[in-house]
Amino acid sequence: MNQRIARLVSTTAALFALGGLAPAHAADLPTFKLEMKDGVLNPARIEVPAGTRIKIEVFNTGTSAVEFESIQLRKEKVLAPGAQSFVVIAPLQPGEYKFFDDFHMQTAQGVIVAK
């Protein structure tokens, strides 16, 4: 390993040790819950802080598969009946970001509002 790479590795390790580059784990993020049930979203409007990474926990409490999808956020997550999962979303600019259940598009549409 050349000296330049060795210094970079050493500096990075020191910053992690001091907390300067500590990664944000999904468990540490502001978390919002979303229930998806056979074409119904609860809540259909989720207000989140702008400029902050967030986690949305998605629960499928229905009897059919669902798909959390947002074209604007470039996120997709398919859940079988009874399944749960989460999506992590990068810091958002203030505004509204649409999401929907791709398997129930006619009835299941929502919005994330970053303030």
C-alpha cells in the first residue's frame, strides 16, 4: 500500500473513532409508519423534516401484496400480505413527493410533505 493510501485510511479511521464520519444507521433515523391495506394507505399524508434522512416503516396488514412506490424518490418496495419492511429516504428539499401502491393505483395514493 503506498503512503498516500495509508494516510487516507489512517485519517478516515481516526475520524470514525472521533464520531466525525459516523454513519447514520437506519435505527437512528427519524421514523414514520405507513400501513398499506388492500388499496388503503394510512396515513396518506406523511409530514417529515426537510434536509434530514428519514426511514419509513411499511406494514402490509392486508390480504393481498402491496408495493410502496415513488417515482420522484426512486423507491420501490414490494410486501407480501402480513409483511413489513422499511425504506430510507435521502434528505429532501421542502416540497411534496408523491407515493402510491402500484398494485392498487386507483385508490392508494399518498404524499410525503417535507417542511
